[in-house]
Amino acid sequence: MALQHQTLGTNIIPLHYTLTFEPGLPRFRFRGAAAIDISIAKATKTIALNAKELEISSAQVITGSEKLSASIAMNVPQQEVTITLPKLVQGNATVKLEFTGTHNDGMYGFYRSKYLLKGEEQFLLTTQFEAANARAAFPCFDEPAFKATFDVSMIVGKDMFTVSNMPIKAEKRVSSRTKLVTFQTSPKMSTYLLYLGVGQFKFISAKSGKVLIRVLATPDKIHLGKLALRYTKTFLQFFERYFKIPYPLPKVDIIAIPDFASGAMENWGAITFREIALLGDQDTSVVFKQNIAITIAHELAHQWFGNLVTMQWWDDLWLNESFATFMSYKAVHDAFPEWDVPLQYFEETIADALSADELESTHPINVKVNTPGEIDEIFDKISYDKGGSVLHMLESYVGEKAFREGLHLYLRTHAYGNATKDQLWGAIQQAHHDTTTSSMIKGWITQPGFPLVEVKRQGKRYLLSQTRFTLTRKKYTQKWTIPLNYSTADGKPGSLLLTKLRGTIFDSSPWPKLNYGQDGYYRVKYTPELLDALGEQIRQQKFYPLDVAGIENDLFALVLAGEYTIDYYLDFIEKHCLTVAYPASMSISLHLNSLLHVGYKRRWENTTKRVSTIFHHHLLGQIGWSRPKNEKNTTTMLRSLSISSLGIADDEKAIHYVHNLLEQIRSGKPVDSNLRGVVYSISAWRGDASLYNYLWKRYIREQVPEENRKLLRAGGMFRDKILIQKALAWSQSDNVRLQDSFVIPVTISGNPAASELLWQWLQQHWIQLMKRYSGGTHMLPTFVHCLSGLSTRKQLAEFQAFFRQKKHLRDDIKMVVRQVAERIRINVALVERNS
Ligand code: BES
Ligand code: ZN
């Protein structure tokens, strides 16, 4: 298959890189030398490579016995360097380049990260190359389809610890203070997966068969690495079993980095993590522990899906990300069946995807992207969660066995190469021995949005119809092939493939539950009569938890879309849903909170508070206010959410409970880590300046990543405008790491008393924020997202006017700006309809 490249063309293909780096502590400049073996199809005098923020001092091309020196021209906006030779060259050649670059503090490229050791400031060096920042460390063919092998060496201080994708081959003394470290040759791989690390890392290790597993962290944090070591071993073995392909490298390093832009990064054999997503111990709360497990499993899944077989171009980024998302839950479920991971998958992946995908301004999973900014922008809920949901539906359609065999075939066929989505469907279809899979799945990948299936009773049958669902209820002519499962009042499960706009279920029982088992990526609209009947079944606890969650989730979306009223929803919850289990309970809790948020000081605030209070007291009545040993994780999660929800609704019992726990924490008594976050946040919600000062005093000293995060979050929960202003300023001060600087704004976006303030602040600081978050950090979109809760006409107009100005816009936020504008419009409409 022909290679597809965006900018560099296909005439020149890299085969092998020999890279030597001389990192530069303490001046934060590095020197590098690259010798790149290339193959040139058609004779040429010019060779273009990607380069960014590098100074290239010399270029030479060697062909056969000839050494040609080349002239160098940088194209900064294009992020390219073109070298021009005195004569035409063809066939095999080697490009030799010398260059220097900066260890920036922006968390991309070959960057620096700061930490404290015994009170003293220290630095380590690390890389983050995905999507397009390998070019900030060395000139290269920086596109995923240009796979090559790599020989890496580094010249570093003799006490430094170095890491790359492969194990160390040799270490050699260079001077009294420095050594040359050479790593083994890597397999054929994409540039975005290369890794370089230098620092005073400490590690713990274990073996899985022949594979050496190490967890690395700074010396003060390595004692928090045991959990990660255990998880890594378990999940690595799971994936080897599941994919039936051994992990192909001799080692895997799992590395905690103090400054890290995203959650984790799957560099082949040298996976990096934000500390909070990796480090923990027996005191870690279940939410954080599960996040550590899911994150490790996700990045390990990439070692096959993404690293061994890579998407041809970034338009199929979702192939990487949705598979890793989907597979991570499989691995964790296999190891910890008691965690109810499939139920959590609905709440965290499927429901989340549907709610992101019900905007007119959503995008199809498969999307055209060209510039690095556009690529950055699609690391979003659609690529991760919608992709993951569609894969879940596909697996349930073809069955686990055919699905797995298809994956195996796909991975085997394209190992060390690149592939596209069609090759994946092809493989699954082949394993399933059918002809429909490919065409069924296509509609879900190439079309934006998803269908709403409406069901109405007519005599002895149910009539079905599908239309695209958006919260604005705009009319579309789209159509999907929907694998539709249902059950009926007679208890008979059935299924059909809805290929047309309309369909029929022949059944005369009083109700059907569509999307039975909630494997399908669509919503269902019932008539009020059918909803009443289903509600009654819910009340009598006749349904599986997932089906209850599905009914409630779809109903809530229909409220936002104006098909049902808020009053109807609240009534439905109070009448039928007081005894529901996870995940419906979680879903209801979150929805009530979001109604309270948009309803702050509005007509339905009091009714919502009333229902929320009844609902959550009911829930806490069942599960208790404190955690018994050996409780289900989901129950533990529900408890903190319930207490927090009550706190936000100013329930006196909850406030009192939280205050007591805060006193215990302040006097040094142990308090359940699962409740500590709520204690800080709800105390802040009711708190004053003295609490504010207490939180920051502790925050500055707090080294345990989880506790540190909780203290920071609480800073955004005050009601007092002055404290919120101060917290926002604090969030961008030197006291808060760049990687954590979105935490306070994100918390404030959930603080109903402070939305307008946040909006004012963002406008005032926007230009600064754009500078602070370079494209490579993927963080700027988060700040735009924070505005999704705005709900007045005035705010909508201001938002649109503000981002209409070119100087406020950038490639990596264009889409999210459109989406947030639409959200605000939807909020405004919701308010106007229900007032
Ligand atoms: N490949 C991504 C990391 C990444 C994200 C690189 C955005 C460049 C831009 C990694 O595999 C990933 O998906 N990380 C997730 C964590 C995961 C558990 C969902 C993240 O960072 O949030
Ligand atoms: Zn990923």
C-alpha cells in the first residue's frame, strides 16, 4: 500500500537513525548529532525534514564514497528544514546533521522537569514527542508512517541515570566527569514513540518471563511505586495472552515525571506518567487507584495497538486511542472482576461519549487533520470514548471470539508497520466470516453524531424510527445500521439489525426496553406512557443496573433537548429511582448536580435541591456514611459523591459531618482517603479566608500526589468572590506547577457561584494563557471547556464576540470553541424553556 504523508512527500524514506545527544544541565541547552540512513526513489538535490526550535549548524550527505556538504534553509512556520545539495542524489544515502536545542519548561520535545530533593531544587530531562514534537529534539521525518530503527547514545554526567526505549548496550568513560551511554537498536518504529530520559531516577523492578519491568521515579517518590509495579506485571501478561503476541522488547520502564502535560505517554518500552497517574500505596483512594490501573493498562495496550501497529496518519488517531481505552478496561476487569469495570465503562466511556457527541459541532471519529494544532485537537472524547463505545458495540455484534481473532490477524499482518481502519474491519470481518461487519461499522466511524431511536406502540407491535440526535434537535438525513437488542415485558430478549429509517418489533406485551444491555451507541426515546411503565419496573428493581442507567441517561438528554421538562425528570427520579444501583445512581447524582449548577438562583433550584437531598440521603441510608472494610469500589465512589452533592445543596447534616472530619484531619487523626477530597472541597464551599490560608499552607508542603491534588482542587470551591480571584491568581503563580495550572479553573467551572467570575478572568488573561500553553501541551482546550456551564444570553454573546477575534483563536482550540458556544446556547435555551 502506498505511504500517505502530509507534508514531506514519499520520495525519501528514512531507514535508520543514529542519534547522539549531549544534554545540557544546568544551561538547558543540548547538542545533538544525527546520521539518518535514507532511501531516495527519484534523484533529487533537496531533502526536507521536520525541525522545530532547533539550530542546525552543519549538514552533509554521504552517498557511496562521496561526501557532499549541503546548505541549510529553515522554514519556521512549516516546521521544516530543507537541505540542498550541489548535485542530484538517488538510492541509499546518509544525512548527517549537527544541531542544538533547548530543554524547555513547556513539557514538550526534550524538556526539563523540576523537583525538590531534601529541600534543594533539582532537574531531570525527559521527552514528550506525540504528536509532532520529536522534531523539537532532532531533525527527522516526523510522521507516523515513516518507521525506522534507532540507535541512541547520550553523553551525560557520570552519576546520571539514563533511559531510552531499549536497554543500555554499553557505558564508556568520556572524561573525568562524563560518560557515553549507548542503547541497543530499537525495532522499526515511529518517531513520536522515541524516548530519552536523564536524571537521578531510582527504580524498583520485577521480571515477567524474560521481560524486565522497572518503575522509575525521583528518589523521594520511589516508595510509592509498588502498586504500579504489580499492576504492570499483571496487565503485561494479560495483553500477551489476549493478543497472542509476546511483548516484543526486552524491557519496559514505567516512569513518573514531576512535570507532565497529559496523563501518560506510551513511548515504546519507556512509558511516562504524570505522578498522580502512577504513584500510590495502601492509603490511595479507590478512584485514584483505579485511575492508576486504567492508565497503566491503557499505555500497555498501546505497546501493541499503536506501537507495534501504528495508524497510517493522524486522521486515524482514534485507532490508537479508542483501542487503548477499550482494552484498558478489559485488562483491569480481568485482574479485578470485583471492581465492576463493565459498569464503570458505561458511565465513564459510553455515557461520556454520547454526551460529547450530541452537539451539531461534534466531529466524526475519522477526521481530516493537517497541521500539528489540528492533530492536537482530536485527542478528545470522540477519539477516546466514542471510539471505545463503537468498539464495544462491534465486539458485542461479532462476539468476543471473532473480535479477538480479528485483532490478532490485524496485529500479525501489520506488525512493525502501519494500517488503516479498513484493514481492521477487514480483519474482523474475515474472522467473523460475514460480509456485513465492514459496512455496519463504517457509518459509525465516518458520520458525526449518533441516532435516536424512537419507539411507539401501535396495536400489537412497536414502531421504531431513527434520526440523528442533537440537543438542538436540528433535522438531519443521516442513517446508521443499528444492531439493536431489546427485551420485553414477557422477558423475551430479541434483536434486529435496523438498516432503514424505520423498523418494527412484533410484540404485544406492555413495554419494550430497547438497547437491552446498553451495548449500543445510540439513545432511545419512549413515549410518556412507555416511560411510566418502565419507571414502574425500575421502582420494583426488575431491570439490570445498566439498563436503568440507559433509561435515565437518555431521559436526561431529552430534557436538555427540550423533549421533556426538568420537572418531569425530577418527578421521574423521585417516583421511580430512589433505590437504583450503580451506575444509574452515579448518573442521577451527576445529573442532579448539573441541574443545580445551571439552576443556580433559578426557578428550579429549590425543587432540584429537594430531590437531590432526598435521593442522596436515601443512598447514604443504604450504604452508610463511612466505609466498611471490603466494600465495592463503586459504593465507595458513590459515598463521596453523595456527601459532596449534599454539601453543595447546603444540607446541614452533610456539612456537619464534613466539618467534623476536617477537624480530625487538622488534629492529625487518620481520615479515609476516599473522603478527604470531599472534606476539603465542601469545607471550602462553606469556608472563609482562614480555611483558604490553611489549604495553601498545606498544599505547598504536600508531597503525596493525591493529597496535593485534593488540596489544590478545594481552592476553587469558595463562594467568596475575593477568595476565588485569589485562587485564580494562585493557579498561575510559581506555587503551582504548569501541569496542574488548569486544576483550579476546572474546579471553579463546577462551582455554581463563580462561573461569571471565571469567564471575566479568562478574558483578561487569555493572551497570557495562549503564550503559556504552547500547542504541544494540549492544555489550552481545557480552559475553553471550563466555560461550558455559562448560561445567559449576555455570556453567549460575549463568548462569541471574544473568540471571533483572530488574536484569541488558535488551531488547537477552533473546534472546542464551536462546541462550547453550542453548549452555552443549549444552556440558554434550557433556562428559557424551564423558567
Ligand atoms: N498517547 C496518549 C498521550 C497523549 C495525549 C499524547 C495527548 C499527546 C497528546 C496516551 O496514550 C493517553 O491516551 N493518555 C491519556 C491517559 C489515558 C488513561 C486515557 C491521557 O494522557 O489522558
Ligand atoms: Zn492513549
